[in-house]
Amino acid sequence: MATKQAARDRRLIAQNRRARFDYFIDDTIEAGIVLKGTEVKALREGRASLQDSFAAADGSELYLFNAYIPEYGPATRFNHETRRPRKLLMHKRELDRLMGAVKREGVTLVPVSMYFNKRGIAKVDLGLARGKKQHDKRQTTKERDWGRDKARLLRDRG
């Protein structure tokens, strides 16, 4: 997990809030992402979506599929495809560990967030995710609602 210092050094672009509702996130790992110039400019405007996206291996490389980065307006004819597969950059040892977990344990690689680090490089946090059943989702909703009600009660009392 990211430390507090690392969390302060990032500028969030997009977050997949649905991932934490649909999956149990066991572990997260940071990966670089190969982007074109117009994609970086669109991301700097803060326009991206990780909804319904996932990471998967294609041969010996890892790709991010179905992530939406809209076209950059001033780029005219040199724009990028909005939902093209984007290569993820990781150390070979990390990649082998992730692929072993996916094959052995049946987990999925889900992008949790996309951000610029303090050097201005685009990164993706990938989560090793196990799917939740319907009753797990109900329990998550129940706990979230109780936490909100509890905060209201404490705020009104004090």
C-alpha cells in the first residue's frame, strides 16, 4: 500500500471507485504506462475514466484494456484512439509474480487509480482483486451506511 508521503506526492487523474465495491483488493502495485503525447495532454486536463477497464497479459507484456482517455481538442488529425490497449511498464520479477497470482489463485488485475507522480510521470495503481458475491456487496453497503450514520450521531451530540 502507498504511504502517506507517497500519497502526497501524487496528482490524481482518475479513480476506479467501483473496483473497491465489486472486488476485494488484496494488494496494489504501481506500474508505468506508455502514452502518446495527446493522451498525456488530455490526462493533464484531468479527463479520464477507468470504469470497466482491466489489465491482462498479452504474451510476456502487460496491457491496460478499455481505459478511456478522451481526444485532446487542439490536436486535430494527430489524435489518439480513446480506448486503445496501453502497455504497462513493470519490472520482470513483479510481472512474473502478478501473472503467477492470476493463473494460480484466479485473481484479476484491476486498475484502482491513475495519477502523475511528483516527477510528472503517469502511473497506474493495479489491484490484485478477488470478486465479491452479492451478499458481500450488501455487507459493504451496510458498513458504509452505518459509518456515515455514526459520524452524524457523533457530530450532532458533540
